Amino acid sequence: MNYSAILETIKNEIAPYARLGHQADYIPALARVNPDQFGICLQTLDGETCAIGDADVRFSIQSISKVFSLALALHFEGEGLWTRMGREPSGSAFNSLVQLEYEHGIPRNPLINAGALVTADVLLAHLDHPEEFFIDFLRTLSGNPSIGYNIEVAVSEHSCGYMNAAIANLLKHYGNIHGDLERVLHLYFMMCAVEMSCRDLAHAFLPFANHQQPFRYDGIALTTSQIKRMNAIMQTCGFYDEAGEFSYLVGLPGKSGVGGGIAAICPSRYAIAVWSPRLNAKGNSIMGMKALELFTTLTAESIF
């Protein structure tokens, strides 16, 4: 299949969507990002790479980081992790306090903010230097040793992170944060502030597409069964309260972030990452969603 030609076709067809939406301007550092950028990168399990546009421009991965923190938490806690969070779609905003209070401090899933804060608490319990460990893990997965945190973004998020602080306090109230709240919030904001390109993300997600061998990276090991279940969580929970729409239109497990990135996988075939900062009302990239919808339509490669 000529993936390069398909990506060029997609780039042309999504041009009418280029001015729709706006970047995540509620985070001051992200408000300054040029919103008129678009990149996409595909990496297949047999070694083919195709990229177009701004595929090598680094951006804030934001909630895409939750997939990587979930992988680490599963490595450390195994099935015990699910005593502290669920595996169901949220059906509510990614930062809903109402849902968390209604469910007595048990986050609906690990890919919303409440779940990721609990995951950060898990990592703090197992790692002496979690920020260093996390970034080294991503460097190993992506094959890029220069990946790092954008401290300006992390500070910016902390300066206006009142809702996340409220979520963390509610989790602490219900006994689902065990460590220090400020340390949990600091680690959470740092993980969101990782900067990667589409090429980096596609490479880092490729192991989640490989069901033929266990996940083993830099001392982190997950079984093929755990990877399969992570894919299921991405499929049902990876796009805030728009997961059903993404499944309907695209048909791939994946995760979005309010930095405008989306990373997705097709089991046993490929990983793909797309970036465009302009978001819809749900917090997902407008051009990214459309590009992936066209990709699975033109290639007839999805899980359905």
C-alpha cells in the first residue's frame, strides 16, 4: 500500500478544516503555540515510516502521556491497580468533579485527569526519582534521547491548575491519593509537559501495536494480555467524552491530548500520530480527527 500517497491525499482533503477551532488557550503557554501547523507520521511493524507536514515539530503531548504512565503503573501494580480506578468510559468531561464525588473518589478510568493523578501517586510510591525515570522511559520507547520536559508549560499549567488541584484534594479526601498532594500534582504537570513530535510518538506507540511479543523496555515488562487490555482502554476511554465518536469515525485505539496531538495504533500493523493544535469543544484536534478518519477509510485498516 502506498501510504505516502495516502497521507498526501489526506493533507489536501483536510485543508478546509484548517481554520476551525482554536488551541488550548486556557493554558497560557499553549495559547502562544502557532495553531496553523499540521503533521502526521505512520510507522509500521515491518519498518516502514511515512511522514508529512510538521511531523518533526515537537509539541506538548499533554494527556497522551497518560498511556505511558498507565503502562508503568501496570508494570508496578498489575491487576491491583484496578482497585483504585475503573475501566469504563467517563461520559463526562475529562476534569469532572461531579462524577468523581458521585463515585466516591474512584476515577472512572486511568485516561481522565482523576485517573492520571492516581497513576502519578502510584509512580511516586515505586520510584525515587519519577520525573527522571518517566522521561528516560519515553526516550527509550521513542528512540530519541533528546526528548524532554518543557518547564515553561509545566509551570504554566501549575499556575492555573485549580481544577486539577481540586480533583487531587477530592481524591485525597476519599483516601485514593496516598502521597503528598504537591508532589503528585508536580509529577502530573511534568508528564503532561513532555514535548514530542509525531515521529517520536508513532515510534513510542509502536510497541502497543505489537501483539506478537511481550512489552519489554528498559526494565519495564508487560504481558501481551496487559497490552491488549491497554488497547481496549484506549479504544473506549482515550478521547474524553468523545471516545464513541472516535471509534465510530476512525476505529482505532488511541489517545488524544489538548496540545493537539493524537496517537493511535492498529494491532499487528502500525502506529500513527497526528498533530494540529486547533481543538473542538471536546478538547480533541479537529484536523487530527478528520485525518485519521480519512486514513482508516482510504486504507480500510482499522480494528473493525
